[in-house]
Amino acid sequence: MFRFEHPEFLYGLAMLPILAVLFFIFIQWRKRAIRRFGSAALMARLMPEAARWKHTLKFSILLLALAFLITGWANPQWGTRWEKAKRMSTDVFIALDISNSMLAEDTPPNRLERAKKLAEDLVEKLKGERTGVILFAGSAYLQMPLTTDYAAAELFLRSANTGLAGTQGTAIGEAISLARRSFEENDKSHKALVLITDGEDHDSEAAQQVQSAKEEGVILFTIGVGTPEGSFIPFNYGAGQDYKRDESGQPVRSKLNEEMLIDLSEKGGGTYYHIDEGGKTVQALKERIGNLEKREMEVRQFSGYESYFQYFLAAGLLLLVAEFLISFRKDKWLEGRDMFG
């Protein structure tokens, strides 16, 4: 696999076309300055040793040298080989609630943004474990299967929003069922599910799904988002904002169903946490998941990268030396020839 160790240095290549434009302007200015002294035939007799094309040749070599030096500065590298390695891992799914009730602002800036931030922090802490992402509202969606691509997991969580849900609701049972199907079959351990939700309007199948998941070796952890007092659910329309209302026109107050989430975590063999505990929640989950039984997993990884900057630097320096040694005067062996004619 090819890469640049310092790709930001490649921005230096942008100055090469700028230098080329400045050189063209200089050449035009030089020609006009020479014409002020006399005709082209007269100046050719006055400067018999001046080469017409040496300025362009020397500048072209200088640009090429700079291109090699900048590329070498960025340090091009090539992955030497793939290696198979064994490591111990637990499979963890993070199920994030993206229903409209997660827009309530009793947990600033709102429930969903706080939940996404905590989920990203959790992925960062769980590096070394295989991680997957499930989004759910009225239905559950497998956003990312189990993987060690933590950057992708964080990206999916960061981009989660209520618009991704086809139907509204809080289908906790379906989210648990989807996680069960997404874990590897015939594996009765090494599995954890972290459910991040306000627990509102949950379906009646959640308890049954938790029991089935526990029998299959899935440990369920729940994280409550919101407050028991609750808050109204805002939504935007045009240039204004209002709150979700019931059939009688009254604003709907969304409340955290903490009792239900505690019950689910106890039945699932895990623990309930509240999002306001922030870093403590993430650290506690890392420790609990880290203590679960792990399984051996084979992964392929690069054993290392080899750098090739020295070849580019050498080429650049040689070109600089060549440019320095080329004279602006005519060469005897090129006399009568026009390389750019």
C-alpha cells in the first residue's frame, strides 16, 4: 500500500505553476528590454555567445528539482507486506436511538447530539474490540457490521440523524433482534450490546428479545438519555420552530423511561448508566466489556512501511547541480542548433 507520511507538505507543489507564470512574465519583459536597444539582428551580433533557450532549460530543470524535493519532503512510503496476527477480542454493537424524541433538549444541546458524542468516545475507548453500529427508531438498521475500522464507526455515528429513520418510534426489541442476527452464529460468548436511548414508546417485545439474547451469550448494557421530568420535542418548519403536539394540540413532553432501561439491563446481565455521567460511563463500559470473555481473532495488518524519500531528494539535488553547471552561453557542440525551434 502506497502513502505519503506527511501529505500536507505536498501543498508546496502548488507554488510550481505560480513560478512558471512568473518566469513567463520575466521572459516577456526581458525580450521587450532587449528590443529597446536595437533590432533582433543587431542584438544577435552584439551578443554572439548568448543562447536563446538556456533560460528556459535551466528554469525547467529547477522546477523539476523542486518537484522532486517537495515529494521527498512528504516522504513517499510503500507497505512492505501483510502479516497475519492473532489477538483477543470482544464483539460489541452500539445501538443508537434516532427517533424524534431524541431531539428533546433536556440534555443539552439535545439528546441525540449528546448520545452521538458519547458513542464516539466509546468507540475510541473500545479500540481493540470489533465494533458495529445499529441505528433504530420505528425500525432497526444495520449501519455498520462488526469491524475494526474505528474511523468508519465514528463517521457513521457522527452522521446519524432522525432523517435516517423510515418510521418513528423506539423499536428496542427490533434493535436487539437485529444485533442477535448480526453476531456470529454458534458463538455463546464474547458479545455485548450497548443500547443508547431515552426508552420512550418502546415496544412490548423488548423484554422477550433481551431474554433470548442473554441465552445466546449477549450481554446488554443500557445508557439512558434525557431526564425523568422530560422536555418538549422541537421541530423546524420553514423559517420557524414549533414543538411536536398531540391530537388535542398540546405540546408532547418526552420523558426518560429510566425504570424500563434498568429492568432491561438487569435481565440482560449488564448494567444501566445515565449519559450525564459522561466519561465515567465510558470508562465503566470499557472496564466491563474488557472483563468479558474474549475470543482469538485473526487479523491482517501491514508489518511496516519503507520510506523512499532519499531517492527523490537525491534526484532533486542532482538536478540542482546540473542546473548550476549549465551556462547561459552557447555550447560549441550545439552551435547552429535550436532545441526549442
